Amino acid sequence: MINCKFENGNKANLRHVTVKALTVNDKNEILLVKRSPKIIGGGKYDIPGGFLEHGEDTKEGGLRELFEEAGIRGEIQFLLRINDNPKRPKEDRQNVDFIYIVKPTTGELKVDHESTEAGWFSEANLPPEEDFAFDHRDSILKYFNYLKEPFELPIIG
């Protein structure tokens, strides 16, 4: 939760907005980064993403995070999910997550200070749930299910 003090002096605890770029190459492999041990969820896998910054929309934020964390530029394909579950597992705060499916367009894989590795994973070789920093493996599996049998998007919750 974010502890805020408004202009009128009132205080509130608010939820964070986070954005994720579930990036899929032409082999239907998913881009994952391994988080640096210095940050929350360190040593575990995650979809490139992070907090929405002031002055950007969720699409811009997702593409920015993808480039910062993995060195890849991309193009938004569609919104897969808005995860607003207040009881998300493995969370240290209450995030509302916008998860976009992104097609990579340019760039080469590289990592920044938030990651130690970046790589492509097929559905068959996804790391197990316990190797993920947060609950994003669930969204990845929902994406693969969508490919097999399309359903209405975006997923809410």
C-alpha cells in the first residue's frame, strides 16, 4: 500500500498500479527475467514490468519496463488481464496489475540492475510456480489456454 497525504491534509492507504509486458516471440515463447537478489522477489523469475510512472499510461509503462529490464522494444497486441485481486499470493503490497501481450520488434536481450538473466521459455519449459517471484505464472498459463481455446478478454481478477 502507498501511504499518501493529500493536499487537504487527509491521509490514505492506496493500491499501486503495476504494468507487465508478457512478451511473446514468433515461436510462442515467453520472455522472462530473473530478478536481482537485491530487490523484492530476488532470484526468482518474472515477466518484465514494474510500477506505472507519473505521466504515462499503462501501455507506455509496460513498453518502458520491457526495454529497461530486457533491452527489447515491442508493440502492444492486446490487454490480457487486469489483476485486481486484493489477496494476491506472494505480494508485499496490494498491486493492481495490467498485463499486456507484447510482440517484440527490435533490440537484443540484456539485463539491467533489477535482473540477472533474461530468456525465452516455451509452455513446456516454464519454470515451476515456486521459482516465480509473484503470481504471474498464472497469467502466462491463462495466455497459453487462450491460444488453445479463445475466450473473452481482458481477464478481470
